[in-house]
Amino acid sequence: MRLSGFEGRTALVTGAAGGIGRACVELLSQAGARVVATDTAAAIEALAERPRAAAWLPCDLRDPEAVGAMVEAAETRAGPLSLGIHAAGVLATGPLLEMSAEDWRRVQGINLDGSFHLLQALGRRLVRRPGAALVVVSSNGGGIPRLDMGAYCASKAALTMLTRCLGLELARHGVRCNVIAPGSTLTPMQTGMWQDEDGAGRVIAGDPQSYRAGIPLGKLATPEDIARAAMFLLSEEAGHVTMADLYVDGGATLRG
């Protein structure tokens, strides 16, 4: 079965320079969507090669005026938005008792405040287009405690509930709004936490001392694994799915 509902439609992807976001841009373009990709100016400039898109727009999600201008520019460049994947996010690690207020604010400012700005601006456009769909990339860390990841987990838990509450508002307009919760995925965010070449093996095996289960499927996700899950939730084949929280983690959290 081939997923449908993308041909000729305009999609916005945030965090598009990152591993998952970049994979989403590529799959949406291959499916026939007009894709507007956005990330920070620095992240876009650092890309060795940009996936094909109708436009690449720099934006700091912490600035609500910049977010509004970016969404307006996206529609000017590529047409009315009816699909969205919000994949932007940052990580800070370390014990909560030792975390600086600056690191806490940075994570919440992007993962939560920035998400609110983006979802509000995009949602105001999507309500005009029945049949529109939105997918937000959260984390399995939003549903299970993690040592040394308290700020990130808190931001993702809040993001998940923010998205599901937004889904209630959008449903009356015929707009679907879903969450995917990836586990450990082969992206720079993940590999940046590894100390040596055995990092992947340790994640897959788990670590009882840090109360972390391993991955039953015995492998890390690829960005394409996560992007394909997002594509399903955007597609017409998921036409009666909204406010779902889909875990895509190889069974790591032992929940669905």
C-alpha cells in the first residue's frame, strides 16, 4: 500500500536541518508535496547539502513575531499550508540539582515556548483547511523518567500534552493533530551523548544502574524510521487518527 494525500499539497517542516527533520523533507518531497523547510540560520548554513524543498526559511522559534512572519512567508512562497511536521528541539543533559537556570530556560524556550509559538501560528492557518494534518515530534522521554535528562523530559512531556490539547481544538475544524515519540535514533543529538564507539551497543543493551531498559528490537532507529511514522500519521490512510501519541522506539519503553 502506498500512502496517499501528499500530491500537490504544501507542507511545513521545522527542525529541517536535523536528522529527523531532514528525512521528513526528503520523504514529503518524494511523495509530491511542496515542502517549506525551516531551521535556525546557523543550522541551515551548516548543511553540506540541502534536501530539495520549495523554500528554506531561517527562523528562531523563540521569537513569536519571527514565527508568524516565517509561516506567512511559507504560504507566500509555496501556497496554503495543509500539512506540518514539527521536529525542532534541543537537548541539555545533567542532574537537575546541578542544572543552571540558563540551560533550563534554553531547553524550555525552544522545546516548549517555541513549540507553542509555532503550533499557534500554524494552527491558525490549518483551521481554514479541513483535511489538514499536523504531526509533532516529541520523545519517549516525555512519558518515562530519565536520569540526567530532566529538563528535556519535562519539555517533551509538556509538548505532548500541548499537542493533544491543540488536537481537541483543531478536531472541530476537521484537522488532525498527532504526536510521535521516538526513542534512541541515529542523529547528532543521540551520538553526541556517547563517550566512545561502544555507545550504540550500550543504548541497545540498556543500563540497570540508570534504570534504563534496552531496545527489544536490538537496534537504534534511523531518522527515516521516524519520518515514515510521521508520514503515515499525515496520510489519508490515518484519516481517523487524531490526538494519538505513537511510540516509535523499538519497544524500549515497553509501552505503545
